[in-house]
Amino acid sequence: MSGRKLAFLAPISWIAVGVAILAMPFVFEAKDEFGLLFGLAFGATCLGTGAFQLWRLKKDDPRTTAYTVDDLPIEQRASALRRLMLLFGAAIIVGTGMTAYELAQLEYGGAERATVWAPVAGLYNALGFWPAVLFFPALGLFGITAMARKLRAVNATRSSITGPQ
């Protein structure tokens, strides 16, 4: 599937969620007036967000819109990859911290159950505490290594285009 087609998934998803939320009062009985009004407002907001994103995406020129890092001009790829690496690293740190906190609470009896991602729960049940906690750093190592390779290739391409200085 091309980047252009994938870009349409987000607005269409927002529209589908908005329509589903707006249809709920016709299917289910409202518990109270505030819940009904909140649902209608939230559904209308989702629908409006999706419609606006779809309108803006259809208005853009498909030849000039970048959908992935590889679609960017060569001058902008390196900085975009560095930003992605920073964001990915931050997400890995947050995921590791949340997982470690939840599982530590479970290990030391502070909680009877933990809310973690399903693969992490499977690792915890099968292998224990540390493999489950180290899942996100291992995932981050693979992701950041791949991005670093791509960054090195981009820098090599940029230097071959501009030449030695």
C-alpha cells in the first residue's frame, strides 16, 4: 500500500469513530443527560476532526507531500531521522518505566494485578521480572539501530552529492 493510501486511514478512522459515537444514543439507552451530551459533543468533534483532516489531505498535492522519511528531500532526511530517534528513545524510556513500575508493584505485593502490554505479560508469566522489564529496551535497540543505519546511509549520500569540503 502506498504512503498516499495509508495517509487516508487516519481521517477515515476519525470519521468512523465519530459516526459510531453519534449512533450510540440510537442503539443504547443513555444513563444520564450529561453522558448523552458529552457523547454527542465527542462524536461531533471526532467527525469534524476526521472531515477536516480528509479535506486537507485531498487538497494537498500528492507529488509534493512527504508521507515517510524516505519521501523527504535528502537535505531534510538526516534531521528528521535524528528527531525520530529522540522521540523513539523517549517512548522506550517511558514504556520501560511504566512496565517496571507496574511489575515492581506486582512483585512486591503492592498490587494484585498489573496492567501491561500483552507481549510483556506473556514474557512476565513465562520468564519472570527482568525479561519483561527489558522488553522495551531490547525493542528500542533494534529500532534505533535500524534508524542509525539509515542515518549513516543518508549522511553518506549527502556527502557524495555535495562532495568533500
